[in-house]
Amino acid sequence: MDRKRNEVVLIVDESGEDRDKLRVYLEEKEYKVLEACDGTSAWEALCREKVDLVILEMDLPDQSGILLCKRIYEKYCVAIVFLAKRWEEEQIIEVLRSGADDYIQKPFHCDYVEAKIESVLRRTKQRDKGKVFLNDLVYDAEERKVLVRGKEVHLTPTEYKLFETFVSAPNRVFTREQLIHYALQGEFDGFDRSIDTYIKGLRQKIEADRSKPKHIITVYGVGYRFVP
């Protein structure tokens, strides 16, 4: 028997057939499922209810899936998996640069989609209990501790919030504006480039070589991503 779930999945797809197919399957797996046929109704659903993961069609009738993805990330910290009938290399690059977590090609098998959802949620869901092992880093959310190569490092409140945000969504690209919004929750009076100073301090404490970081990677022209 599947364990009881409480994750909310929003399916955004013009195809009612594909939405119905996924909704029935995921509800049997005890996900709560919301549906939207276009970008406008998707945004309304996100404003009404907390969503854990969005399955987002690339080509929506009223707007680009990429543009909607970027708009979502400006306000919400949610996982996004894209759907498309065909994937070109340029599209994949565009999707990953938008910050999305994964992509799926149509037609799809529902069990494959479920496996993708589980994988993404494992990577992106905020860890509230226990320890998370990230190669040479250990993040103990319950004790609010960060250990680097076995030794505890003392992070400032701002550095800790940034680290916590990165850990909650490994490999996702965050812009400076998103880091200010998610990690600092708007409590920041400086310029967006000032976030680089905090990143520099965080790198100094968790990287073996600050000049050659392997965890907090600069994505030039965009922002940063965390590699566990």
C-alpha cells in the first residue's frame, strides 16, 4: 500500500485528455491534484493554494510556458517539471536556464511521470527533520547546524538562510532577486549585487577552495546554483 501523501501537484496543460490521465493516476497515488488549461488559470490556482510541484506544458494557448515559469519563480518557491511533445537541445537549455527542475516528453507513461515527481520532490522539498548528507557537507535542519568535513561551521543568520534556500532546491539556478525574496524574505535594503558579498562569505566557510567553488556555482549573467 502506498504511503499517505500530502503533496499538491498542479497540472497545467491545454490537453484535457492528458490532464485527466495524469489526475486520475496521481490521485490514486494520493497526491492532491489541481488542474489548469492555460497560464491565467494556473496563476489563479497558485494564488489560491500552496503547491509543491507544477507540471507545465511548454506551449500554452495564452502564453509561453517559459515566461510563466519565470513569473512563478519571482513569487513562489515551487518545483517545476516541463512537458512537451518534442524536445530540441535549445529548448532543454532554455528550460534548465529558467530554473525548472526537470522535463518530460509526450506521450508519457504515468508511472514514469510519478517517478520524476518523486525524484524532484526529494531534491527540492525543504528538509524539516534529520540530517542531509551532501558529500563533504552535513546539514542538520533540526539542530540548525552545518558541518564541513566533520567540523561545525558558524554561519551568520543571512548566510544560514541562503544555505538553507540552496539546500532546499539543489541544482536549481537562483537569480539574485530570487535569493533576496526566498532567503531574506524582502528584509534587505541593499542592491541585488550586494548578495554577492554574502555568497563570498558563505563560500569561504563551506568551500575547500573559495577560488574554485564546487558547491555554490556562479551561473554567469543569471545568478547561482547549489551543487550537492
